[in-house]
Amino acid sequence: MPIEHASVRAMPKPWGVSDLQPWSSIDGTGGAVGELWFERADSNAPTPALLLKLLFTSAPLSIQVHPDDTFARAMGMPNGKSEAWYIISAEPGAQIAVGLNRRITPQELRTAITNGSIIDLVQWRPVAKGDVIFIPAGTIHAIGAGIVLAEIQQRSDTTFRLFDYGRQRELHIDNGVAVANIAPLRPPRHPVRLTLERTVLVASQHFVLERLELPEGSSWALLADSETWVLALDGHAAIGLAALSVGQAIFVGGGRASIEVGANGLTALVAYPASGPIGSLLHRLSGQSIKPVRSVASDVTKLTGLAEAHT
């Protein structure tokens, strides 16, 4: 059972930043860094199903859309791309766009892409630290400037760009119109508190994203399936023999891993491929039972069942 520090790959982007502190010591002064990709330390290891990233924005990203599994496989790709964002920080006035503000026809979408009016069709909203946004495949979306976020996604780099603020990069109008959902999304589901330590942020058919809040000096057992990612947002801990601190990620390849939490506690995101939360994921080693905050079975069912629903 591997327990390993994830390697980090810096991805230059025109909308990136030069200073990634405190999340990374990578120097972006030689070229703006927009994304940090967390990957298996062993490049020969099996390719994970999920990709974990940090994104840093100094300018808006393109308005874009990703294909679902069916469309992607018809194009010869292994899968589509659904993703979720966790807002780590946001400057005042920072915005994201998710879905459209009204139902339109495919021809109206094509026209809006061609003349640039799509920027007024997407549903913009402000974001703040701690917000969670789920982006099902087919959802037109965008990220504004002044945001640091964590992203968990199906492992795919297929993006159909619909508007790019004059950056002269290629647009993908035909494929974008073919895969896009042309109606607004249903209102987002609220996170569900499983226990005092575990909050389910997103439960989709492709992955589950949770936030852990573990008290200082506590000891735990993480009972992982074949692929589990842990990203530290605050505090520090040791998972097995691997030390984990802010901005670092650890990959656990299944089985049981101990978690020894440091003096400042640990707040972390945990992501794994599953269609619903794993009830046995976390156990307190002291023997003290982890009691649910309340009955949450129906809430989790709603979160899972409606995560990818559209109007």
C-alpha cells in the first residue's frame, strides 16, 4: 500500500501568478504559474482516476466546457471531465461563472460564442473562502481573477474553449455547442456534515470530495480504497511516515494509514473515486466512537442523487 508525497508539476498560464506563497515555494517570476498538478511520485505507477490541482488566477480564465464520458469516448478518449472547486481564498469582488442565466437554443449559443456575447449569458456569482462549486461535464463555466482554489477532477485535459478575452487562442465552437448544457443549473446542494470531523462537500457519480477537520494531537486511522488524495489546507500531520503541511498532498493507494495530527490540528481536503461517501473512511485510534452530528443518510442521498442534475 503506497503512502507517498505527491510530486508537483507547475503549469504556466497567461492568467497565472508569480507568487504562490504560502501554498508553494515555486518561483513564478520567470513565468506566471496558473496551476499546480499533484501526481504520483513514481511516474511508472498506474495512472490515477482523479487529478488534484491548485489554481491561482490574476486574470479571468476562458469560458469553457468539458465533454461527458459518452462524448469523450466517441472521440477516442478514455473519459470525460466533471470537476469540483473548493475556494481557498478570494479577493473582494472575485467571481466565478457556472451554467447559463437562462435557457437558450444551440443556435443561440453558437451565435453568442461567435460574437462574444456569451460573457453575458453565463451565470456569474461572487465567491468567498470555503465555497464549494461542482461542475458536471457539459456545464459552461469560468473562473475570474483573484482566486486560489483546489480542484478535483476526472483525469482528463479535454477543454472546449468558448471565449478567451482576446488571447488569440483557438476556440472550439462545434464541439463546445455539441456538449454544452444549454439550461441553468439547479441550485447547488449544501455540504453535509457526517461527523464532527467529516463534511461531504461533493458526492458525484465519479468522485467524493470531503473536508476533514481533525483536532490537535489526535490520532486516526484512514481506511482508504485504492486511490485517496489528501491536501492540507491548514495545520500539519503525519500520514504513515509522510509529513503533511499546508499546500502539500499525499496519495494513499488503499489499505490502512495512520494519521498523527500536529499541535495546530489539521484541515484537509480528501478526494477519492466513488459514487458516495465511504462510511468507514476515518476511525479514531483512541477507541472513541465518531458519532454522527445527526441522521444524515437522506442528506447524503440527496447530495449524491442531485449532484449532476440540471433543470
